[in-house]
Amino acid sequence: MDNNQQYSSFIVKYRDGSRKRVSADTAQDALKQRLGVQQRSKRSVGAAQAAAVAHQRRMGGGADVIRTDKALDRPEAEILMQRIADDPDVEYVQPNFMMSAFATPNDPRYAEQWHYSNPVSGARVPAAWDRSTGQGVVVAVIDSGYLDNNDLQPNLLPGYDMISSTRPFSNLQCILGGLNPGCGGSDDGDGRDADAFDASGIAHGTHVAGTVAAVTNNQIGVAGVAYNAKVVPVRVLGNQGNGGSDDIIDGMLWSAGIAVPGVPANANPAEVINLSLGGRRPCSPAEQDAIDDITATGTLVVVAAGNSNLDVSEFAPANCNGVIAVAANDQGGRRAFYSNYGAGIHITAPGGETWSCRASVGEFLPLATPPNSTNCAPTRQHPAQGVLSTVGNNAFDFMSGTSMAAPHVAGVVALMQAVAPVPKTTSQVKDILRRTAHPIAAANCPGGCGPGIIDAAEAVREASN
């Protein structure tokens, strides 16, 4: 938890077999009674004692979302959570964390997609297409939803808008998070529904989805890694590219075909889930529960490592067990200056850099050097060194970030699963990616980039055996 943040929404999970786990109404009544009794027994009437708590809904997986009528600082939130956790029927209680897209956005076509074919820094995708194009595989993109693009639309399946609130975070919470008021809001004036359109106009999810499965050989725009796979867009990031972990977790569960209360079943359960989002904190119990449930169904979860040039162990959900955590490399084949790193990285993929130092200093940013630092000024913009993919209004654009690296991996995993005689497990996919990656020299990736840059052709060949 962050000392500089405020909290007004929490996730509570009751133990299997307890009456509160069976009935959401029972859980709500017990929570009100417990907090009411405790409040009356305290002489102090701080915010944690005075805050009214309301049950919002039950999540997929059986946890409950509750909300206070006022924002609490960290000590107050910890007091409230401890009171809830004192109930022996409670398995865990945690904040409903804010999460953000992992991208650094920065204009049009296949020849410009160096990130597929560059022999040093690309994912070596074209050679994989001789064996697989992802036919029959469904990939869920848990992100900002989709915008209209003729080069993506034919490969989209019906998705869902999981954003449950028009204003999930208070103005103060948004400001403390470095955002403007309204962050995370749905921007479409309603709650959850079957329309996954990106009402916030972020384009992040559309860009990610295009890397996975933009239509290819149609004389329009760009190519997707697994261009015969299908994408289920799940909208969980709203205003300013932010969302609550409750909506994100429910989006993950729904994508894998796991029931979510109040939401129709997903007719197209995903074999691969892409998460180009996260936040700096430990993996939460609710996230780990969801990932455990999802991977138990056979679905694989690919996660962006984050853009803070820090150890990935500090960033969720990339630090959760059972995921495939993805770092980003630049066009020079080195770790991108922003990419997280560490022993928890399972593979690296092209994320690009849309800016660098001036030419006299170097084409690529020195590692750990922000683009406007004294070691790298003035900056030089070169958007074409980012990742090119689909955005709204039938356009195409370059973006950079581990958000852009992850869908390369999700696409390659789709290629692998399409030709595997039996679908591969997470551990089997990790092993193949490790054995087939082309290495990055330690000097080009201090801190660790896993086994190196993904090699789609070799990974698909191995998976087909």
C-alpha cells in the first residue's frame, strides 16, 4: 500500500464453507453488524471508525467488493481491513488497487514493423508463419477495449465492458496517483455491458490487439503476429487508461470462461490472456487466486513487466505466480531504457523506443537514462523505432512500452498453441520460450532480461513437435 494514496474500495474473500461465502446477502449483513459493533465499542471516532461500508457486488471467484462512503488514508484503511480480517471466516481482505496501462505512446505498414523481422531485435515472426498463423486460437486482450479499425475488426469476437462505475476513484485518489479527476471512469455513462468499445478513446487496447491479430494479406495497414487468431476485447481501463483491480480480475476470469455474477457467460473462452497493465506493489491475494483459477482451466496469462526501469518483482500482476512476464527491447536489441527487468522476467520482446538521445550522444538511450535527463538532452524523436499497430479511425500509429512487448508474446503463444498436438501448459511454454530465445548480452541488459528476445519461428517449431 502507498502512504500517498487513499482507499475507498476493498476486496473481501470469505472462506469456503462459511455461510458468508455461500450468500452475498449474509456476507453483507455480517459485515455491517461486525463493523457497527466494533465502531460502537471504540471511543475514538476516526475516519476508519466513522466510515460507512456498503457491499457493492460479488466477483467471479467468490470474493466481495465493498466500498466506504469516504476515502481513507493508509493507516485508516489498514485499521478497517484489520477489523474485517479479525472475522475468522475471512480468508483475506485487500484494497481494490488502481492499475494503469504500461505504454509510452507516440504514424502509417508491414515494412515498418521492424519488430517482427529485424534479425537482431525482432521477434522473428515471418518465419513462423510457414507453420502457424494462429488459426482457431482465441486471445483475450484485457485492456481499454477497442476502437474502429478495418484492419482489426474482422478478427474481433464479442467482448465485454467490465468497468463497473462511472467514477471508481475519488478526485483526490486520482490526483495522488498523478492523474486528473475522473480517472478510471467508464466515460460511457453506464456500467457493465456487452459493448467493449473504448469510450475513453485511449487506443491502447486497440494497439495491443492489433499486434496480436491485425488482419494480414488484405492490402490494409499492418500485420498481426497471429493474424488468423481471434481477439476477445475486454474493457477494464477507462478514463486516462486506469482501472480498478476488481474489474480487471473479473475481466480475466470471464475471459477464461469462469462465471462472473451478473455477467453472461463468455461464449469464446480464451486460450491466451494478455495483460498490458499493472501497478507497483506485491501481487495481491485476489490476483493470485484469479490467476490460479485461470491457469487451472489451461489458459495462459501473458503480462507486461512494467515501464519503471526497476525490478519486476515490485510490479503486479507481472510478479504473480503462474504468469509469463515480458520485458521490452529496443530496435538495437538491448533492453529498452524504461523496461523493468530481473529474475522474474520470462522472456523479452520488442517494445521499441520512440525517442532517444541526440545523434552525437547515441541513437539509443543509455540504459536507465530518462529521455530528458542531463545525459540525454535534447531528446530526439523517432516514432518509427516504436511498435506500429492499429489505433482508432482506421489509422495506425507507433507506441512503445512493455505494453507493446507483451502482445508479441501473446501472439507467439497463440501460434504455438495452434500447432501443438496437445495444448501446452504455462510451464511448457516458458520452457520452450527459454530454450529458443536469442540471447541478449549481459552488458545490454543489466539486471536480467530472462533468456533473451523471443524467437517465434523456433518456438513454434518446438511447440509443433
